[in-house]
Amino acid sequence: MDGRDWGIFLLPYEQTVEELKVKFKTMRAELKKREEYTPIEFVTGRVKRLSSILEKAKRLNVRMEDLEQGIEDIAGIRIMCQFVEDIRRVAEMIRARKDLEVLYEKDYITNYKESGYRSFHMIIKYPVQTALGLKIVLAEIQIRTLAMNFWATIEHSLNYKYRESLPDEIRLRLKTAAEAASILDSEMSSIREEILEAQKTFEENSNTTTQVLHAIHQLYFYHLVNEAIRSQEEFNEIWQRQDMEAMKELLLRVRAMISEAKKGDLPDGL
Ligand code: 0O2
Ligand code: 0O2
């Protein structure tokens, strides 16, 4: 393989990265339009540098002629998410795609790496249409939160700078920092949960208020004028206090009055 033209060898990988970047950026834009929220924050991609490919091949004992099968991340895409829960959603969407095939997955979120590294990896088979015909290449998709990415980016650059000579003390501090990033992710998820819960409660309260006003209006329809006035006064007072339990209870009472009135109306109506 001495005479290999590396520029040509890398071409399908460059095309794969470009195509996958367009596809996932489009997915982001589409989800944002459809749902006003997208689990994808941003997408990056790269073709592994030749020196890194050769280093990895040496480390993994992959022969030069087996690089295409032996090194799975020559083409790599990274998808960043705001929340840990988004990672699962993005992974599901990738599994459902018809333009690629997931070969296997590595869950470094449940199973942290020794370094503290966390991310969800998917190794895929991707068909690229080259000038010479169809070629199936392997590619790696890394899905991670912004906090995981923050940690991995800095850890990667430090590791790159110091190589194997990274002092133990620094290694330990990086591990502690990875735990801090993980806590940050959990905290952000729980804040988000609380916001969603608060939104739900707000909507429920707003519905109850609308229903009470509507029911009071119905009392007039059944000529229960005094009851309507009393209920309206009670409503005003509860509204001032923002006592939603009392509001629900008022709704039940006004509805009971309406039911009674309906029963009373029946003989006349018949
Ligand atoms: P925008 O509108 O700037 O966000 P290229 O190689 O130039 O064809 P690309 O995608 O520009 O392709 O390069 P790359 O390096 O693969 O991806 C960089 C993209 O990730 C850019 O988006 C950056 O803005 C975005 N990015 C990088 N880091 C961050 C970050 O910390 N937060 C956010 N929100 N975005 C980040 P685009 O595609 O240029 O679009
Ligand atoms: P690049 O291009 O520099 O990112 P392995 O023996 O574990 O290295 P494997 O099984 O192919 O080889 O890969 P693994 O562990 O699934 O990880 C592949 C990629 O995940 C790495 O690519 C990194 O991008 C990322 N990664 C894995 N572990 C760490 C880590 O401890 N810290 C950081 N920052 N990133 C990690 P490469 O090969 O480093 O290439």
C-alpha cells in the first residue's frame, strides 16, 4: 500500500462528513420549525487527520490495507444537545433513518470511560455516491451535551499537549471536573423538569379559572341571579388570594347548582 494516494483515499470520508453535516443541520432546522424546540444544539464534523489515522492503526494493530474496516472514525460527526434526555431522542431518530445503518453503539454515558469521558457513540455504515459508483464507508457519530463537550474538548487538548506524560494529579482533577460536568447536566435536567411542571400547573390553573367564569355565566342562564352574584363575589375574593384549591372547590359548587337547576328545568321542558 506504499503507493496509496492518501488524498484520494480520504475523498469518500470528506464527502460523508459534508453530507452528514448537512443532514443533521437540516434535521435541527426542521425540528425547530415543527416543534419550536430541537434536541440538536449544533453539529460539527471532521475527517481524522492522516497522522492520527496512522497512529490509531498502529495502536490497534490494523494493517494498512484494512484501514477502511479497522478504523471506524475516519469520518466523524458530533451532535451537541442541551439536555441528557435529548441524546436518547437524537439516537432514536438516527436508528430510524433509512439513509444509514447503525452497526453498533457505545454508551459512555452510563459507562463512563476511565478518564471521565462521557458521550454516546454510534458507529454507522453510510453509502456515498462517488464518481466511481456506490461506496459504503464507516463513520462515527458522537452525541453529547454541551457540558460533556466542554469537558471533552478541553481534556482532549490537554491530553494532546502532554501526551502520555499527563501528571496523575491533573488526571485526577480532570476526573473530578468530569463529575462536576455530570452534576451540571443533572441539575439542568431537573431545572427543566420543574419549568415544565410549572407550565403545566399554570395551564391547569388558567383552565380552572376560565371554567369557573363560564359556569357563573351559566347560572344567569338558569335565572339563579343571586347565586351568580354571590359566586362572582366569591370568585373575586379567591382570585385576589390566588387560592387555586378554593377555586376548584368553587367550580364544583357552581357546577352542582347548575345540575340542580337542570333537574328542576326538566319537567317544564318536557
Ligand atoms: P452557525 O450559524 O455559525 O452556527 P465547514 O467545515 O465550514 O463547512 P462548519 O459546520 O461551519 O462546516 O464547521 P464545523 O467546524 O464542522 O462546525 C462548526 C459549527 O458548529 C458552526 O456552525 C459553529 O457555529 C458551531 N459551533 C461550534 N461550537 C459551538 C458552540 O459552542 N455553540 C454553538 N451553539 N455552536 C457551536 P455553522 O454551521 O457555521 O453555523
Ligand atoms: P479524535 O479524532 O482525536 O477525536 P480507543 O482505543 O478507545 O481510543 P475506539 O474504541 O475506537 O478507540 O474509540 P472510543 O473509545 O469509542 O473513542 C473514539 C473517540 O471518542 C475518540 O477519538 C475521541 O474523539 C472520543 N474519546 C474517547 N475517549 C475519550 C477521552 O477520554 N477524552 C476525550 N476528550 N475524548 C475521548 P480519537 O481516536 O481520540 O480521535
